[in-house]
Amino acid sequence: MAFRKQLMDFLSHEPRSASWLARELGLKRGDLEDDLRHLLRSATAAGHDIEIVPARCKTCGFTFGEDRLIKPRRCPMCKGTRLFEPMIGVRALLLMACILAMGCGASGPSPLTGLTGTVVRGPITPVCRVDVPCDAPFSAGFTVQRSGRVVAQFRSDAAGQFTV
């Protein structure tokens, strides 16, 4: 698997720190920053939602900017070195993919085609952790339009599942 695709795979499941990624990939944390920046630019251009939980000082609570992808050495306010690392995640925009998939056909799906998926909302916690789910199923009604005309309507169930 290509290196950046592997990075994307790790980040699309749940937010990760640069240290965690470096350990998994057998790299030094500093060697990863340029590849992370490139991946985030590419993911944004492809329509993915980028989630960055900024680094934060454990001592005074100072929050660093979202442009810091690697853990800073010290806090500029209290000079402390006890810092939470920034967490980085990439999410595909499911609803947009659904609308694009439905809008491509001129007369809607044939009986042999369609779209099945799961709608989730999140993050549902302020900080995502490995052992705690970061998103939840979402039950809602959807209307897909093409050129102002309704092409399809569907509803996701309590588990977030839908079929069109």
C-alpha cells in the first residue's frame, strides 16, 4: 500500500496523533509532518472533512493553533512541557457522496442498482479516544434533488442504515 494511502487509512478510522502514526509507520515524528500536510491538502481538495484537535497545555490550558500538527516542545504561556498532542482525523462527506451518486442517473436507479449506507454524526465527544466511539448513528430524512426536481427521498433508521 502506498505511504500516503496508508496514512489516509489510519486517519479515516479515528483521529490520531503524529506520534502514534510515526510509531505505526516506523518513522520519526518530525519526518512525518510534510507528508501529513500534503495529505490534508489533498483530502480537503477531494471533499473530505478535516478534523484537528489542537495541542493543549496540561498545566495552564493554553490551546495551540490548528496549524501545529506535531507536538510542540513547550507552552509559550507557562513554559510547561506537559502537553496534549494534536489529534488529526479525516472524514469522507457521506451525504455529499450520496447526493452525487443519486444525481448522476437521469431517471434514478434501476431495480438492479441503488445506494446503501450508514449515516453517522460526530464527533460526539470533545476528544476522540481509541476505546470510545467518536460518532453515532443518525436517523433523518433526506431529499435528493437534481436541477430543482426531487429525484429521490429516503430515511435512515435508528441504526443510521438506509437503502435507496
